Amino acid sequence: MLDLQKVSVHYSSEEWALDEISFSLVGPTITGIIGPNGAGKSTLLKAILNIVPYTSQITINGVPTKKWLKKIAYVEQKKCN
């Protein structure tokens, strides 16, 4: 189970990318994250993977995500010029 409790991420003192996001996913499941540009989809994934600093708690099966990072792959999409 992936569990987020009141997770917030901010990139500057005035810009909150995520503000107290809470949800749980019980698997196995295939889940999509949808929303407009700037909604925080990539930031959410980066918080789960400890790529960006966040407040509060994110766990997988009750264990902090830092302990799972060697078992998770992430490939960021970049636009090439």
C-alpha cells in the first residue's frame, strides 16, 4: 500500500506545488495521475521518490519510501530541442 498523509512540497516560500495531499493506494493496481500542466503530477512522483523535499509522511507498506528506492525505477520525460 502506498500511503501519503498531508504531503506538501514547495519550491519557494510563495510557490506551493502540493498542499496537504493525502491518499492511499492498495495494490496491486494500475493507477493514472491526470491533470493540467502545473497541477503537481511530476512533483507528486518526485516527492514519493524523495527527489524533492516534502513535509509529512509517505510510506509503502508502512515503511518510509527511502527504504524502497533501490527497488523503484524512474525515468523523467525531457523535451529534446
